[in-house]
Amino acid sequence: MAGNSTGKEFVVTTFGESHGKIVGVTIDGCPAGLALTEADVQAEVDHRIPRDPKITSARVEKDKITIQSGIFNGFTTGAPITMTVENRDVDSSDYEAMKDLPRPGHADYTARVKYGGFNDYRGGGRFSGRITVALIMAGAVAKRLLNQFGVDVFAYTKAIGNVKLDKPLDYDFVRSRRYKTAVRCPDVKCAEAMEAAIAEARKEGDSLGGIVEIIGANVPAGVGEPLFDALDADIAKALFAIPAVKGVEFGAGFKSATLKGSENNDAFGTVNGVVGTLTNNHGGVLGGISSGMPIVVRIAVKPTPSIGKEQQTVALTTMENATLTVAGRHDPCVVPKAVPAAESAVAVILVDHMIRAGFIPRVLKAQGP
């Protein structure tokens, strides 16, 4: 079975390659009756690329989205929704010279082995961060659905390299400020330090990684399908599908391994008759089921593997050791671009599970008999 789809009720299938004609997504199972326009989706897609040449690739796609199906009179019909963007700002010349020299840190070698050399290697092909635009289109629909039921998903850059935002943040502040800076960090002073670190790495011909934190607010308790479709398991799987993600943790995450049970356990209490926990070390998921507390998940994003420094590789035509300096247009840090993709991944999974649990109906508002 191919691995280009996720979900059981809200099924998202992405398609396209970095230097192909289009990148797109088909959503099957979206409830009917959701008001949706191209402008709604465009607003989310526009968050993908920070418009700052100091920290991003020189490749800047306009990413004008087109809804091809599934919308009639401004509402979802219940039929599959297909959306696409065109790849216009493409330059594949650098990749022809490197096609037999797998780039360290990329999927060039593994894809070549798996697909017998028939894969599209230009710009990383199917394995490029470019394909996250399809996920973000799906996320735009998912987030709009979630908002109908009071659920909000938002993310921000928590760290880039050794620059970290450790102070506690108010969720409303994060939600309103995360896209005000190029690095997607809501704290302006920290954002400036992050930008400086990226610029310095780029000057050295190197790159940086970082951490993105995602919050799912107001998710009702009882969402998730243990054991193998546990909510946190499915969220982690979707997040790992974002290129460059190498780690996922919920709540206290790996820190919980250093705590005692008395420190890690979240005591229960009630507020206005609603059960909750006094702390949230569990990150909003217990036993693979949402607890009603905010879902808090973080991803570790590796440094961009395409760097200006000379690296060792193998010439696959001769099977001899070789060196490679990667040419082309590349981001010195992909963390800012990972923020909207991570929001979308979590939103897509939450919609699928909320439909499965009965929190989201098949028809949002019937038009008549």
C-alpha cells in the first residue's frame, strides 16, 4: 500500500514533486456544509514562506491555490476536495550535475534504491519540503472545520540552534503574534537573535535546525482510538511526515524520564464542574485519548542538509568515494517553514479523530429536506 494518504474518515492524499508541474492534495470525507473559498485556503498557504531573503531560499513561489473540486455555491459538498498550486520558479540545472552524487542528509540514496532510479530527483522530488504546501492546503480546511467546534491549533518557533525561547507564553499572545516575525517566534527580541544566528550560519556556508511547539486548544476529552490509532501516535506519525522532522514529544516529553512519579503525575481537579488537571505534563493525551487539556507537542527539526561546505559522498556510477558541494537555492534554516506545516499536520489528525469520535458530524448544517 502506498504511503501518500493519512486518515480513516477525513482522508488526506497529497501529490506532486518539488520541480514537477503542480503540488496538490485531495481530501475525501470532509463534511458537507463548511463555508470555504480559495481565499480562505490562500491565507494559510501564504504563511508558509517568510518573505525575508536573509533567512530563506531564493526560490519564492507565489503558490496561488486553485480549488478544483468539492465546492459548490461557497460550501463543501461532501465530495472529494482537490486543491493545487503550480511550480513556477523552478531551476533544475544544478540537480543534473548531482544526480549520481547522493547529498548527505537527503533522501537521494534511499529513494534511488527504493524506486530503482526512476524517482524525480530534481530539488529532492517527492521528498522536498516543497510538498508541505499540500499539507498546508489540507490544514486550512481542517483548521476551518475545527474552528466551527471551538478548537484552535497554532504553532510557533521555540528554538533555532542554541537560541531558545524558554519563558512561559500566554496562548493568546502566541496565537496573535506567531506570524509577525520572519522566524515565526512571537517574542520580537528572541526572534531577532534567531535571525542573527541563521544569518551567521548562512555566511559560514552552514545551516541550523530548531524546535517548533504546537498547541491544540479546547480539544474535547475522549478523542483517540487506542491502541494503534492512539491520538498521540497518529499526530506523531503526521508530524514525522514533514521533511526534516527527527523528533516528537508531548508535554514534558523526554524530560519526564528524569522526573519522579510524584513530579510527573498531573493531579486532577474541577473548574466549574469540568474535570481537568492542575498541570499538563501529559501534553493533553492519556492512554492515546485526549484529556480535555491543551494538546502540547514539540518537534525537533534538523538543520537543512543542503549546505555550502564540502561533504563526502559516493559517486554511484563508479562506486568510488567523492566530494560534493551542494549548489542551488536552499534555506539556511527550514524551521520557520515547518511552523504552518506542523499546525496543519495536527489539525488534519484532530479532524479525522473528532469525526471518528462523533464530535464532528457528516453535515454541518442541513439546507432542507
